[in-house]
Amino acid sequence: MLKVENLESGYGPMQVLWQPSLEVKRGSITSLLGPNGVGKTTTLSTILGAVVPWGGKITYEGEDVTHLPTHKKVARGIVLVPEGRHLFVSMSTHENLTMGAYPREAAKHMAESLELAYSLFPILKERAKQRAGSLSGGEQQMLTIARALMTKPKLIMLDEPSQGLAPILVTQVFDTIKKMKAEIGLTILLVEQNVEASLSISDYVYIMHEGRIKAEGSAEKIKRSHDIREAYLGI
Ligand SMILES: Nc1ncnc2c1ncn2[C@@H]1O[C@H](COP(=O)(O)OP(=O)(O)O)[C@@H](O)[C@H]1O
Ligand SMILES: [Mg+2]
């Protein structure tokens, strides 16, 4: 569904991505793992076009989208849930969700998307009228993900969704990611520092270091390979 080849980008004069290549198969959970500062967020931002690609090629659903503007990528079904929770804290849960349906096509399917979001996240239905700022950390993360679903994505990119959450909530977030794949057939590109939890739900895994892909394979293979885990993940 998504193919990234020899991607290069950075900030000002500083190159961050040194030609990583990766592929996300339709209906899969593909993870991009690695320690802090290796270029994971930059990879997602460059795929979306928020950071301009300097070189390489991005193919989505068979089409070259390397230089397509971000809003057009969103309209075609790519969405990014960025690090942290960027909610409208003084608006209600419900309002945050409706604001998520901003692409024109998505707005037409508002009712259907709301139903889907509330069925995946029943707790958000209970909190529909509450201010987003008054929700717990875990609920806010659920809302951030649910709001991204309102764009009717086909490919959802999640940047460290478990960051800063208590262990029980981390489990909830990963369960939700599994459900998005199983129940709505979404394709997921997951960036995480939580290696164990990510390996447990992923189909395929890439390991990034200093802007390059240093290892890749099925989650099973990475789990079994002590060398890879020790060299790049410190576990
Ligand atoms: N907006 C930015 N401006 C300048 N440098 C940045 C910016 N964002 C990230 N960087 C730098 O790019 C490198 C990779 O960062 P990032 O992609 O955020 O890594 P990761 O997500 O793996 O932690 C780091 O050296 C970081 O300091
Ligand atoms: Mg990051």
C-alpha cells in the first residue's frame, strides 16, 4: 500500500534521513522502532509531506506521491497521529471528533465515522459531552486516535501512541491498534520506543538507527534475533 524508497530529508542544512526504505503492506501493522532521535518522527513527517523530501520516492496505492501536498495525501486516506496529544482541550469529546472530519469526503460520512469511533472507543461515548481537557491521559490518547479515524483513513501512522501512559493504559492503546486492524481493516504504520509491546502486535518490523534502516523482518524474526535486539534496541 505504501512504499518508501531511499528517502532523504532533514532540517535546514542537517540531513536526518539517509535513504531508509520501507514497505507497508495493506492490512498490516508495520512498526518502525528505534531509540530516541534516530529519525522516526522525521520519517513519518516526510511521508506525509510536512517535512519536504530531498530525495527518494514515496509510492502510495501504486502512485508516486513523493511531492503531493499534505492535504491531498490526507484526502487520499493517509493520516498521522502525531506525538503528544493535540486536542482542543476546552471543547468536548464530541466536538473534537467532529472537527476531525475536515476533508470534504470525510465530512459527508460524519455520522458513520462517529458511530465507528464510538464503537471502537465506548469510553469516549460516555465522555462525549465532557471537555477533552478533563479526560484522563489514556482517554485523551484514545480521543486523539479516534479523531484521526474521522478523516476516514486507509493508512494510519501513529507516532509513539503509548508515550507517557501508565502500563495498563499502554495495553489498552495497543489493544485498540489491534482492533483497528482486525475490525476496520486499517493499515497501520506504528512508530514506537516500546519495543516489546510493538513486537507483540506487529506483522513486520523495521529498526532505525541514525536515519538508516539497520534491520528488518517479521516480528517473530526480530523477537528471536538476540543480536538485532542487543545491537539496536538495547534489550
Ligand atoms: N523541527 C526540527 N528542527 C530541527 N531538528 C529537528 C527537528 N525535529 C527533529 N530534529 C532533529 O532530527 C533528528 C531526528 O529526530 P526525530 O525524527 O524526532 O527522531 P525520533 O522520532 O526517532 O526520536 C534529531 O537529531 C532531532 O534533534
Ligand atoms: Mg519521535
